[in-house]
Amino acid sequence: MDREAATHVNAGADVIDAVAITEFIASLSAGSPHTQAAYRRDLNQFHKHYATLPKPPGFVLDTHVVRAYIAGLHRAARAPHSIARALSALRAYFDYRCQRGYLTQNPTHDVHAPKGARRLPKVLDVDQTAHLLARTPEGALEVRDLAMWELAYSSGLRVSELVGLDLAGIAFGTGEVRVLGKGRKERVVPIGRLAITALNRWYQIRNDFAAPAETAVFVSRNGARITVRQVQYRLKRWALKQGHTQHLHPHMLRHSFASHLLESSGDLRAVQELLGHSNIRSTQIYTHLDFQHLAKVYDAAHPRARRKS
């Protein structure tokens, strides 16, 4: 084996391993625990697959290797959304390795997951959202909860952005919030009047709960930064008290924010910026949702609509 070929083999062997995966997952501190766990599973699965591949002289992990792996997942009847997530995990991992100088190019470029039917996100309509947020808080923790729901809906925050928000991220003077989104990309979005009111009420009592050095906006009963799981539980509890029978999760407030804003403005690019989507396709799903709403109105109101009395 010549020296150049040996370099290729060694470089390939070092491209993905358990230590590198652990380092990458640790870098995703702004992401939700669910996403981190899913990415770890996907990367470990690819690592096992990669370890079984024959690696003749000159072998490198390139686009063809990744494309063959994705095709294998498709042949194994893995769900399209699951394949897309696996590819997303690989793409993020190799971007991370490129940024740190371990690789010169990302082998997932030009690799696409098979398309599946896109499920429309579940949203609350405007009246349902107003009813959810109309509850008068009972106790200090519900004052905090209302501030979280108002901010999530007002500014379209992901739950990971909500729990990761620090005091320095909120500017009451300009009515803006600065958040760290996916890929550690920062964006600034406006805060609505009712969200500012709810935040001010929480700030008046926050120090009664927060540990002295805690920088998080939202803290739990023990004084530390609130967790994603706690937020999910509190919203479910809140919704039940308000009589909502459907399952509510924090991301539904973000979906509702996007749907209501697009329905009122029709400005897809503005909604994309506010949500922090890098690709307009991610935002376009809300146009389908808006059309679905219009179709329901048509079916219910038009005298020639296909509906039964």
C-alpha cells in the first residue's frame, strides 16, 4: 500500500467514531434532549454500518457511500421522515467536523432523502389560542407559565429556545427577544404587548425562585433553568384546566404563531425570518395549512360546495 492510499484509509477510519459522535452531541447544547438522543442513535447506526464496509486502498467516505447508505434505509422500509432525520444528523455531524478542520468537504452534499407525504402541523385557531391564554394564573408558578405561553406564541419560539433563553436576551425597551436557534444561529424577533405584560409580572417574582447566579429567564421551583420536559408537563396541565381535550405540546404554539401570521399577512418571507428557517420550504408547509383552512370555509359556506346537510 502506497503512502497516499494509506492516508486515505486512515482518514476514512477516523471520519466517524464514538468519541467524535460524543463531542458533536455535546455541541448541540441549544437543541432539545429528544433531538440529541435521536441524532446519537442515527449516528451510532451509521457508525456500525461504516465499520462493516470493505475499505480497499484509496477508500474515502464520500457522497457515494452516504447515498448507498440512505438507499439501504429506504430498501429496509424505514419511514421517509426517519430517513430524512438520519440524513439531517449526518449532515450536521459532518458540517461540525468540517468546521473543525477534520474534513475538507461534507460527504452528504447532494444527497437527498426520499420524499414522503408531509404531515401538516396541528395548530390552534385564533379563538382556541385566545381561550388558552385567557386563564388567570393561580399562584406564582402559573404567572411564570403564562409568560412562557405568551412569549412562545408571540414570538414563535421553539421550546428549546424558550428554556435556553437568558435574561440578557430580552430587551424590554425595544420589545425584542434574542434567541439561539438550530445550528446555533441567532435571530432577533419582536415581543407582543401581552407577552411583555406577562413577562413583567413574572420578573417581579422571579428572584423569589431563581438561584443567585442563575441567568435563565424561566426557572423551576428549585431555582434552576426549567427543562423541556417540565414545560411540556406544565402546558398539558394548563390546557386541561382550560378544558382543552386535544393533546397540546409547546411546539403547537409556534405552529399557531406561524399559521396565524401567514393567514393575516400573506408574507411568507417575513414568517420565514421570524421562525428562523434556513430554507423557505420549511415555511411553505404553513401555506398548505392556510389553504386547508380556506377549503373548510369554502365547504361550509359556498352554496355549490360538496357538503351534506
